[in-house]
Amino acid sequence: MSKSKNSSSKVFEKKLDLLIKRFEEQKGIINSYVKREREWKKDKLLHKKEVNRLEKILKKVTDE
């Protein structure tokens, strides 16, 4: 009885370790995606500000 109980706990331990490793991998993938998404949004915002600034300059030049 104790042998099968011991072996089943070892199997459970291995499965738990695999799940934890998989979770850590997925967490890393998600974190890198979130980081890239934030950088993309920041760049998009900076580009939008630059476009607006250039449009204002163009409008001033064409109005004169």
C-alpha cells in the first residue's frame, strides 16, 4: 500500500512540475507580448503627435 501511495505521489509531483513549467513558459510569452504591445502603442502615440505637429506646420505654410 505505501509503495503504490509513494509512487502515485511521485507521479503527481512530476505532473505538477510539468504544469508549473508550462505555466511559467506561458507567462513569459504573455509578458513579452504585453511588453511589445505597450511599446507599439507608445510608438503609435509618438508618431501621431509628430503627424499632428507636421500637419499644423503644413497648414500654416499653405495658409500664408
